[in-house]
Amino acid sequence: MMEHAKSQSGKSMSKLAQMITSPSTVITAGDYHLIDGGEAIFDNLSCEKNYALIKGADHCFTNGHTVQELLKETHNWFERF
């Protein structure tokens, strides 16, 4: 799955993001190499959206207390709806 995700171009991901109509949040791990991809997806969403960058987080949010930040951001998003 990761290899498939890495093979996607920014252009193809942007096109997919433009098709999303449901409110969406993009949460990116600050120490992960796909930060630019998360920002590109966020920029191309035309729906109600939120972006959060969790500094110090790796892909699985196992560094320090980053999983708590992930859960907080997720909870805050769902509280809005």
C-alpha cells in the first residue's frame, strides 16, 4: 500500500482531492517525507477543510506524545460535525 501511495504523482492526487465533497481534515506527521503531499491535497480540496501538522510525529505517530496530538486533532474535527 505504501509503495502505491508513493507512486502517485502530485497531479493525480490533486485531481482526486478536487473530487472530494465531504468535509475533510488532513493531518500530517511532521517528520514524514510526504508532508508536501498532504499540503497539496489540502490545497486542492474544494470542500470545508482543516489542516494540521503534528511536529515531531513519524508516520505512525509513535514519537513522544504525538499520538495524543493526533487524537486531539481528530476529536476536534469530529466535534465540529
